[in-house]
Amino acid sequence: MNKYSLKQHLAQKLEPFLSTFKVTSFDNANNEHLCSDEVTEEVYDFDAYVRARGADPIPASPDAIHAGSKDLYFVEFKNQRIADIDKTQMQRKFEAGTEIL
């Protein structure tokens, strides 16, 4: 699948979950947005997509997907120090997101 058909596939499959980085970055525990970007286009709330699929238990996956001009980005928002981020868990989330797609 080339980058154009991938972007088209995402637009069709994830269109109901079109969002912004600001909305997808909301941290419920601290009642705050971790990102203020509301203008970047082609951001999809992947967490909402995964929840809507009804999987039980809900698999670990990235918070958002952004279809950039040349690349596809999985985005995970963390409200913690960089040194405290579990890199193995992040890798599992991104791999699971790929499998879900």
C-alpha cells in the first residue's frame, strides 16, 4: 500500500474519529490538555476508534494517529518525566496500533 492509498484508507476508516492534537491530548487525571495544537489536520483519535470497536479488554494502542505529508505518526501523550516513560510499553502500543489498523 503506498502512502496515498494509506492516507485514503485512514480517512475512510477513521473519519468519524477526526480530531485535533489538543483534544486527543486531554489528561483526565489532571484535567488538562498536554498539547495546544488545534490546527494540524489529519489527526485521528485512535483511542476512541479502539473503544468503538468494542474489544474487551481494550488493547494498548497509541492515543492518536497523524497522517503527515510523507509519513504516518503514532502519537502517545504522557504527563510524566521523560526518564519515567516505559519505552518497552510504548513500543508494544505502537505495534498493537499497527496490528489494529
